[in-house]
Amino acid sequence: MPEPVETHDPEGVDFGWVMQTTFVLSIVVGAPVVALVALASGVTLPTWGARAEFAVRVGAVVWLVTALAVYGYARRQQ
């Protein structure tokens, strides 16, 4: 039986898993968080440009927190 062409045995944190998990969790958690923050803050978002800018700003914070949490989880589990 031939060996598989590609094998993967990471030493330490598997950054591919961290990036994929961060991406999925940022979408799943981030969309409701952005919507709740927009509703709770009372900010007026009259144009699509203003809405997009608001979503990017809040989403960046959500992504950063998610990435750090996923990386911390991966470090603890190794």
C-alpha cells in the first residue's frame, strides 16, 4: 500500500485549524454581535456605506477576540 502523497503532523499549534476555526466562528458569532451592537448603540446608519463601515469596525474587534480565543484554546489542548 503506497503512502499518502501529503501528510500533516504539526508540532505545536496547528495554525491551519486555528485560521479555519477563527473564520467560521467569526461569521457565526460576529453577524449577530454586529446586529445587536447596531441596535443597542442607537447609532444612525442612513447609508449602505455607513452600515458597511460600522460592520467592518465591530467585526474587526470580534475577529481579533475570536482569533485570540481560538489560539489560546489550541495552545492549551496541545
